[in-house]
Amino acid sequence: MRLLILAVAAVLLLQVSAAGAVRTEPLLGGWHPIKNLSDPYVREIAQFAVKARNDQAKTGLVLEKVVKGETQVVAGTNYRLVVEVKDGTNKKSFEALVWDKPWEHSRRLSSFKAVKGKP
């Protein structure tokens, strides 16, 4: 009988410990930091954003680097990137939001706005 009580107590203790554990897997729909900003696919997304902006606004921005990035899974992937670009001799930072659905060969620039100060 004591063994049964100890076993039940151990199971309850494990359940309580697991319930209080910090969640480590990502939540679907939430934003998650991009760990490798130099990943070629991330660079491709950034180049797409700058080219799309140039086409829309008739500008000549040139991508220098990706400064910061996050992804969000939503029937595809949203990429929120802070990019540093050259506009002639001036360096500027922009936040670009790109929606990517590679299995349908679909990609869209949702927004491209100036970042004030440091990203």
C-alpha cells in the first residue's frame, strides 16, 4: 500500500512539475527571431524586398546587409527584416515585411518603411 501511495505521489509531482515548465517550442503565428541573418535564403528575401521597393518607388537602393530579422508562419512565412541599404552615398535602414510561399512560387512585399535611429 505504501508503495502505491509513493507511486501516485511521484506521478502527481511529475505532472505538477511539467505543468510549471517553461514552454520551449515556438507558438504558431508568433514572431520568432532569425538566428542566422547571413543565411542565403534570408539574403534572397532581403534582396527581393529592396528590388520590389525600387520597382515601386523608382529608387536605386542597394542592399548592404540584413541587420535584424524575424519570421512568422501564416499560410506561408512572413519575414520582418531590418535592412541597411545604400542610397547613393547615404546609408539608410528600412523595415521590410515580405510574405513568402515558396511551394507556390509566390512572394509579396507587404511594407517597406524607414527605421528611425538604431534598429
